[in-house]
Amino acid sequence: MIGAALLVACCAAPAAADRATWSITPSAGGSARPYIYAEGTPGTTLEDKVAVTNPTAEPLRVALRGADADNRADGALGVRAKARDTGAWITFAEKSVKVPARTRAEIPFTVTVPAGATPGDHPGAIVASAGGRQAGVSVHLRVSGPTLSALTVEHVQVGGDAITYDVVNRGNTTLSPRLTVRADGVFGSVLDRPARTLPVELLPGRRASLTEPWGDAPALDAVDVKVTVTAGGGAADSATASARFVPWGALAGALAVLAGAGAALTIHVRRRRQGQGSTP
């Protein structure tokens, strides 16, 4: 779930002693929500609330800001240093709020979808800072309109014990990719891994550079590797790469033995000829 993953990724986890100091959550509105979901057409202004709970005996000053969700290079979730999308569309009546002791304060905010916003998913977050730490709430914003699920697989490479590849989200919806890997050698299949869901939530327009371990790759073979990635909404793509596995250490040892044997044979032949030449 992108909501929980984003909170862990974008906000520093508090120390055990700080866990009871304060928290921020979506305003319940009658039922607990793991994140804030909003949907509207371009030009719409959407309203919601977050709740900051201060259980301590002292007042708490909380700073609030909007942030854009992002994928890091390895696909892990985080937030951009500077908001340019959803985070920039979030507005608070007050960016700094004083929460009295032993109080739960509800803080309203708006999300104003620009007139030219593209349809699809625009994931973001509300980040709160206080007492030397941060915590946040995920914002799942969908701009109404046509949606497209599409991806590409690129830059497949095969190393000694791993297969590396890139997955690029070419659509406008958040994807949960599924991976299938197959490798065929000279004498048939040497790797056939069935589809499994990757631990990645790939946001629209983002790229993730991923690694598939291959610890039991063949010692001697020429293989063609095919990487296939699929996702909901019909998104799918494949890419291939070729590789040759040669046991260079063993080969070097064998060549050294052959070279030594050849040198010994040459010396033997020379000595024999010399012996024959000296016979009266």
C-alpha cells in the first residue's frame, strides 16, 4: 500500500521514547482512514482535514507543508525536496499551528487542482514537523479524465550473479509491477521464474532501476535473458539481453597446464635432438 510505504519513506521515524509525543493522521470523519483520497476535475478546489494529537503536558508548535511523492532510483518511495505538483497545490489556513497540551486539533486544508492539470494519479503528502522530527499523511489525488496504464522495460544487463533492468511508468496511473524472468541457454532453459509482484509502487512518469539476483547462473553457457514486467490496466513490456558465461579462472589454469606441458615437450625434443647430434 503506497500510503503506509510513503509515510515510512518520507518521514523520519521517531525514537521509541518519542512515539507518544505527537502524531498526525487524516481527520477521521466517522471512520479511520489510512490516507487522504481526493478526486476532482481540473479547476476544482477540494477540502479536507488532518488531525494533530498532542498528548503531552506542554503546547506544541507544528509546521505543515505539502510535498510531492517520488520514487528514488531503486524504486523506494520518498518525497521531492521541492513541491511542483500535488504538494504545491495544497494550501493551509495556517502553515504553523499551536496545539494545546492534551489536545487533538483538526487542521483544514485545500487542494486546488490547476486548470491545466493532466488526468491521472498525482500522489503527494502532508508533512508535519515538530520537536525535532517529522511525520506525515499520504495524499492520493486523482485528476478526473482518461487514464492510461503503460510501462517499458529498458537497459537489461546480465552480470555474474544478477540481472539489472529499468522499469519506466509511461502512463498516468500508479503501478504495482509484476516480474517474470526467463533465460535460455545452448541446451535449453536455465532460468524460469514465474510472475511475482515486486515491492515497488511506481508513480506516473518515474523510473526504477532494479536488480534480480541470479546466484546459480551457469558456469559455462551462452544465454538469452528475457525480462517481462506487467501491471494492472493492461500495462506490459519485455526486453532481452544476451550473455556468455565462461569460467575464466578454470580456463586460465587449464591454459597454464597446457603451456607448461608444451614447454616441457619442447625442451625434451631439443635435448633429444642434441643427444642425437653428438653421437659419433
